[in-house]
Amino acid sequence: MEVNLTKGNILKSLILFSIPIIIGNIFQQMYNVVDTLIVGQFLGNVALTAVGSSYALMVLLSSIIIGFTMGASVVFSHYFGANDTNKLKVAIFNAFIFILAIAVVLNILSYIFLDKFLEWINIPVEAIEMTKEYLTIIFIGIIFIFVYNFIASVLRALGNTKIALYFLICSTIINISLDYIFIRYLNMGVAGAAWATVIAQIFSALGISTYFLIKRKDLLPARDQLKFNKYILMNIIDNSSLTAIQQSIMNFGILMIQGLVNSYGLIVAAAFAAAVKIDAFAYMPAQDFGNAFASFIAQNHGANNKERIHKGLKTAMLVSIIFCLTSSVFVYTFAEKLMMIFVKAEEVEVIKVGVHYLRTVSVFYVGIGILFLWYGYYRGLGKSRQSIVLTVISLGLRVLLANILSKYYGTFGIWISIIIGWFIADLYGYYIYKNTKSL
């Protein structure tokens, strides 16, 4: 079902549109989370550190590709909102070729610089070989990540978020099943976790491609639309590149924090590897709601519906704040039990460090929830440069303060630097909104 975001009840439209995205991304992120969970329980702390540290790099690489597809989706939404089917199809062709080329280059570079990455993020020496083994396999899935997310972005631009969800649910079930079989019964170690993820990614890519080619032939460009259009291509490059830069800056900063955390040794590295999975799951719905909000803004911007955009922002803020406060209470209350999902009960020190992180950061989830909405708001308006500025402020402060405060307060200094970065960026986003006279 497609949702037209330019009319109807705003709250209902946003919720109906965002729920499949939220559920879908939860399943998508479960690929690495399931790896971490099963690896932590069956293979121990060294393997947990290897997979956890690999997660930070894969999030970075995936976020670049997803950033390009998200940016392109804004362009698709603009044309859809303006009812310009011809330009929409030309844009789909131009974006596919452009982002495919990016994905191929990224895949090649990931292998070339693998050793440099391991050195850069201070992987504990005990985990280097396992990390390399895991990443060598997991990189195979990069192209399939592109295929799935590109087609999902086209469907999302038209208000269809359910189809992508269906394939993700199936692929996640495949991933969980294969993880357990490969590690528990076939003793394949971290390689088994990696292969389970790649096979699941292949399924989701091929599945959604088959659906698109059979059920949505109306979106396939005709022969005369298989051409490069300078204006449309530059519009795609501008929006998608800026969104990808914003996404990569965000996750590059996370990688820098990962390197700082790893310098504290195996116990802290293992705790952080597990805790950030919980953290990411806790505020992921707020992130996906922000991405859905970008499509809402883009469609209404294409339809020149300024009043609906401003009303939508107020509604989205209220929804995000309520969700984040609820999530904060849950994570703070059950932090220890959540850590024990990933870490054996006897690993007392690892659990203690993870709980300390979660109970420090979770209280302030509302900060990142609002930040995700500012990202979506400016990206939907085609002002992705503002999203980049917000990201630089948030991550720049996080990295700078983490390196300074950790010298005086240890890991607690790292945790609070994350919170400060969120709220300073929020204030800047609001300042720009109040001082911008027009859309």
C-alpha cells in the first residue's frame, strides 16, 4: 500500500508510513546483532570484540550506501509529489547507475584498506585475526546492500514501505537460523556468522528485485528514459552525496570513538560492542521516524505545501519525544538484563562497564531523537548541507570532548561527550529553523 503524505491526517500519515520502516530497519540491524549475540554466548569475548568492532566499520560502509539511496529518494519524492512521472523514471535510471558505481568502488576499497582499518581502531591484538576473517567475508554483501536499499528507496519515495519490510523479515529469519547452525553445530566460528549475514543479504536483494521487476513494471524506465539528464543527475548527486557525507561523518565519528574505547582493553571493548547494539536498537525507531519524516517533507515540498510542513514538524517532534522518553525508562531499568543477552552472566566486569554506559546515555535519548528529525527536515527540503553541519557539530564535539574528558574521567568522559554533542546540535537545528524565513 502506498501512502500519499501530502494530504490527510498528519499524525496518522506519519505513523502509517514510518512503522514499516522502523520494523524493517530493526530486522535489518538484527543481522549484526544476532551475530553479536550468538558469538558472545558461544565463542567468548575475543570473538565478541572482533564482531563488535567489525560492526562499526560495516555500519560506516552501509551508511554511505544508504545515505546515497536516501538522498536519491528525496529527489524521487519531489517528482512524485509534483506528479512528474517522466522525470521520476529518468531519475531512477540516473541514480541507479551513479550509486552502483559508488558501491563497486567502495567494495574494492574496503578490501584494499582492511589492514589499515584494523590498525586504526586499535583492535586488541587477541582479536585481530578473527576481525580480519569476519570482515573479509562480510564485505561480499556490500553490493547486495546497495541493491536492496536502492529499490526500497524507490518504493519509499512513492509511499510504499511495506514490501521492503516483508523481505527483511524473511532474510532475518534466514540469518538467525544460519547463524545458529553455522556456529553451534558446524563450528565455523566468526566465519559462520559472516556467511549467515551475507546469505541473508543476498536473499533480501534478490527478493525485492524480483518483486520490483514483476509487480512494479510501471516504474521501469522506457528506452527513451534510459539516458543521462544533466540537471536530474546533478540534483541526485547533490542530494545523495550530501546525505551520504552526513551519514558517513556520523559513523566516522562513531569509529573514532570505537578506537578510543578499544584503547582501554578487551573488557571495555567487549562491553562497548554489546552496549552499542542495545543503544542502537533503543533509539533506532527514532532514527527511522526521522527518515520517514524526510519523505513527508519532500513530498509536501514538491507539492509546495508549506503550512503542512510546519504542522508536520510540530507533530513529529511530539511523537519522537514521547517515544524517546519511553525508551529511556526501559533501557535504564533493564540495562543489566539487556547486557546479559549478549554477554555470559559470569563476565561480571564486562556487564558492569556496559550497564554504566547504558545508564549514562539512555537518560538523554530525547536529544538524539530530536536530532534525527532535524536531519530529516533539512534533507526533505533539499538542504542536506544543513544536515551535514548538524552532524559535524554533533560528532565533532563528541570526538573532541571524548578525547579531552576521558583523560580526567575515563570512560565516563566518553559517554557524556556523546550526550553533549546531541544537545548542542539540537540547539543549532532549532536556531536555523527559527531564523529561516522561507522553505
